Amino acid sequence: MKKVSFAEFGGPEVLEVVDAEEPHAGPGQVRIAVRAAGVNPADWRVRQGQVLKAHPVELPSGVGIDASGVVDEVGEGVEEVKAGDHVFGEGSSTYAEFAVLSAWARMPEGLSFEEAAGYPAVVETALRIIGQVGVRAGQTLLVSGASGGVGSAVLQIARERGIKVIGTAGAANQDYLRGLGALATTYGEGWVERVRRLGPVDAALDLAGTGVIRELVELTGDPGKVVSIADLGAPEHGVRFAGVAGDMDDALAEAVRLISRGRLHIPIAKSYTLHEAAQAHIDSHAGHTRGRRVVIV
């Protein structure tokens, strides 16, 4: 089979499409014929060797954790799905023609493979960090870098829970944020004052890693009310860096519930082929995404 792999840590140029042996489902796993794989910042952080303590890597390594596809092999003990079922979930080396998933759910009716691949990691992350920051119904959450995949999920989940959201993003994404129910403002010079004019902030999330941790602590008045998923230096300011994933099974169940009720939709910003994986990482690293990027297999 074909898969994207890297034999050394480095820039996007280390990625290559190689011929590899097909993986097989172990106990409690399923194998899918991959139709699409989500592109996450974690993918290029792993490729760069940034997060080896949390994500040990044996080289050469595949790439990707999110995927959607058709079940074609079921491991021992798996009873809730069968060959031919359409699923989305989390696994390893998902930029490939076949991948093994360790957590999955049946795709909601009407959802395309391309769309489904964009949900697993971002919904799990959004649910986890909303919980970690301790924001409740009636309070205000500031989201820095709100237009990407995680931001899109955070805004919609917060809206569902009665949490008011102020989101920062580029000028081109202001209407997008408002369409998701947020009060929107641009980042850049003067952004702190623009946020203050929108009202007091109870908690804040840093999703972009643009060096705003100090300002987020200032706006909330408490480093314990700030969580970052993108700034590795956040702990220097007493802020939690949320780098370890939580319960993916629960996250997928919640994603299915919200998608099925029409309460969650994350658009696809751009699609790539396996041979365009390096460009997908370049674009993901650059940010300014509206929604998700996916690799089509």
C-alpha cells in the first residue's frame, strides 16, 4: 500500500510517499480502507520532533491520527461494527491507503468521508480544553485564534452550553466567527483593548500560539483560567499546556450527537492528495485556516 512516511525529523521536505506493508487490526481495533485523513498541528509537531516526550516516535514513521473510511478488518473483541461500515475516528499513520483505528464511531448520515475526517481530534480537544479552563454557562470565554478546526468546534460547543464567546481571527474570518455565534474582533496591534470593549473575560484559550499568553492572563486575571494548545512556553506563565489527549470514544459520541442534531459543522478549508502532504503541513503551520484541512486517499 501507499503511505506518507518520514525517516528523519525535520521540515515538510522529509515527508515522502512510500510502499509499505498493510497494517492489521489487533484486539479491540478495526482496520479501514482510508478515504480521508485529517491534518492536525500535532502531525507536523511530531514530524519536527517537538513532542517526543508525549509522543515517542520510532523512525521511519507514518503520519496522521484522524481518518474516515470503510471498515475492512475487525479485531478480536470488536462487535459493534463490521466490514463495510463507514466510520471515523483516531488511529496511527492515517495518511495511507489502510490504517488501524483504536477509537471510532459510525459516521452520521449525510456526512461525507472528507468532512468526517476533520472531526475526531478537534472535537476531543475542544471538549477537553473547555473542561480544563472551567468556564460555565453565563460566563465569557475568549478564544485566541478562533477560526481553525479546534476554534470552530469550541465556538459551537460553547454556544450549545450557554457560554458567551469572544473570538479573535484575521479580518477575512470575522463574519465566519459571527456566524458561529461569537463576538468577533481581529488580532494584531490594539487587540487587547478591542477585547475589553466587548466585555469582561472569565476564561481564555490560546489556539494559535502567537505569543499572547501574557495578555490572556492579564485579561482573565488568573493564569489558572487560561489554557493553551499551541504555545509550548505557556507553563512559564503558570498556564496549562494541554498537550495530552483525553477520552476519544466519548468525544466521538458527542460529535455524532451534535452533528446529527445540526449543532456542529466544521467546514473543509482545503483538500490534498497523499503526494501533497508536505504542502498540507506547510499550510497548517501557517495557520489562518477557516475550518479543517484533509488529505484525500
